[in-house]
Amino acid sequence: MQILAIEYALGGFSQGELIEEILLEGYAMLRALIEDLKKAGHDVITAVDSRVLEHCQLVADQIIAIPKEKNPLKLLESYLAHVDGVIVIAPAFKEALYDITRFFEEKRVKVLGSTSNAVRICSNKYITYNVLEKAAISVPKTLLGYFDENLESLENKALKLGYPIVMKPVDGVGCAGLSLVRKREELKTAVDRVKNETQESYFLVQEYLEGDHASVSLISDGENIVVLALNAQHIKLGSPEEGSFYEGGYTPFEHPLKTLAVKEAVKAVKLIDGLRGYVGVDLVITSREPVVVEINPRLTTSYLGLREILSVNIGDEIVKASLELEVTPDIRRNGYAIIGKVRFDEDFTLSSEKIKAIGEIDGVISHILIPKTYLHSGEDIAVVVARGKSLEEAKQHFEDIKQKIYEVLSS
């Protein structure tokens, strides 16, 4: 098949300033997906923002350069007659994934993933919450906050749930706009943080759940579901001043409530018609039960680790499931994989030679793409995937790769 594989940030869809943190994850997932599709025998076309094109290492058959402030969809339109299907990696923010999916549906291009209607439901966390709650799936206690309501009204909602509370956008991506609010004095800052990351007039006010952050990765053909794994997520929940961050994770996650978590995730996915291809379900596993937080109708970062330890080519499984062909039912897992961003608590000078050398280190799936001469303390430099026969071995492998990156930066 001739497949168009596109990623929102790297493909020029953001139409503005490039954000390195978002580019790092986007580049990692697009690079891995293209490699998997090529290994499965597909021809791949992709699109890359012209500002970072020279620093990308993609094995696509054709790369379309997207100039700054040009509409990628208009530029891609002339290629669609030669495309058999498209895989889209994009956030829920501002209905990005919905709009792009809908565009390809209207152009009669086969979307190798979820339908626009399924994407629309999952892109709004409150709509998803209502669907899940009505089906008696455990979800966080949730209220709606509004940007035009006063702090006293918002405080009453917080007191009803009980501090601490979580505030986040209904259409956010990752941890953008999310914060843990412990007292009334933090409410205004939390509202401001949410407002910067949404186009909606309302947001979520939720109970804080003590437990393990996790996700379930699945492949669906719209009717049958194959579970890939339960994954652990490292999420740092911060105050409204600090913000919250996804810092990586590992797979598989051998949790005592694993069977129940997988069961709830499968049940959640079956509720929403049109979920196809790769689907990720985020949960918090408390001491009593798994609680479903949201559904991602697209590739998630866990894919980067799963592709290292599973007996199947996930890219090809996405294609087969989307075409309603038989997916591989018996998937074997071999070892553990850790996915994480690398940063250091010191400053370094940078050069194109150093960035190139970091990109050539085995285990580095993504590195910074925006040319600069200085890396400040705490800034991400790379995304690393480390594998091991045991979790401890994978952790040691991750530290070894991190040390190699440090040596390059220090040279």
C-alpha cells in the first residue's frame, strides 16, 4: 500500500512557533511509525515542516516539505490520488485530530484509524466522561468549571469534591493546562493555566485520585479488540504555578489489578462506535479499582516501547485492523521497555555535530530539531527507548544511553 503518515507538530500543522517539547514526541512517533510501515512492505509518504527538515532522519519514500505558514492539507491534496490510506498522529487540542480526519474522509481517502465521529467524542473529555459514566464504568467525579464564573462559585465546586482537585482542559493534550489545586488561593492561577490550553469556554474540575497512572494500548477493527499491553506512566502532577508533565513510562506494567484494568479499557473502547486502529486508554489504578480517565483515538507514546518488545509489527497491525483484515490474535511480549525524555541539571553548548552524534546513539529515537547554540538546565535533549530482559535491566540500559548523551554534550 501507498500510505500517507503525518504528525501534527512535525508536519507544519501548528502554523506558528515550533515548540521543541512537542516536536520531540511527535518526531519520535512519526519516525517509528514510518520505520514499521516500511518493514511491513508499504510505501510511505510524509510531510515535514521545512524549518526542521534537514535535521530529520526519516526513511519515508517521499518527504513533502511544508513551508512556514502554508496549509499542509492544501499542499497534500495533489498527492491524495496516489494514496491508498492515511495515518494521522495529532492532538485533541482545537479539534486538530478531528479536523484532519474529517478532511481525509471528505476527500475519500481511507483513514487507517478511528472515524471522525469517534475522534470528536474522544477529543472532548467531558463528552467521553458522560459516555463512560452512563455505562457504569468507573470515572473520576467530575464537575464543569466556566471561565466566566466567579471564584466563589468555583470554590464551592472544589469544596464539593474536596481538596486537592485536578483542573484541566476538556480538549487538552497530554498534561497541557493540567494542575493539582490544593487550596482556594491557587484557583485563579489554575484557571489561567487551563485557559491558555483550550478553545472551549469551560473546563474540567475533578477529584484527585491517589494511585498508579497507567494506560492500556489496544488494536481495534471496530468490533474485535486485541490488547497489546498495560503500560505504566510517569506523570508529575504539579501546582498551578509549576504545571504538570508526562515524563515517560515503561511497558509492560505488571499490576495486581491488571486484568481488571484491561477489562475496563476494552469495555470503554467498545462503547464508542468507530474506534479503529491503535487506541490508548488512560487510567488511574487506585488501591480498589482502575478508573478510566480518557481515551486517545491515535498513537500514544507507549507505542515507542511496545514496538521494541512485541512479536508483531504494530504499524502493520494498525493497517490490517483499519481495513477490517484479521489482526494477529496471539501477541507475545519479550522483556521490558522504558520510554523517557533525557534532560540534565546543567547547561551545555550545542553544535550541529553534537546533535548529529546524539541522534546516532542506539536507543535515541528523537532529538532536538530546532537549531540552537545553548542547552539550558532542565531542557529536554532527546527521547530514549531502552529495552531489557527485566525492568531493572531496562532501567540500567536507559541510564547507559543517558550517560552516552552526557558525554557527547560535555565534549
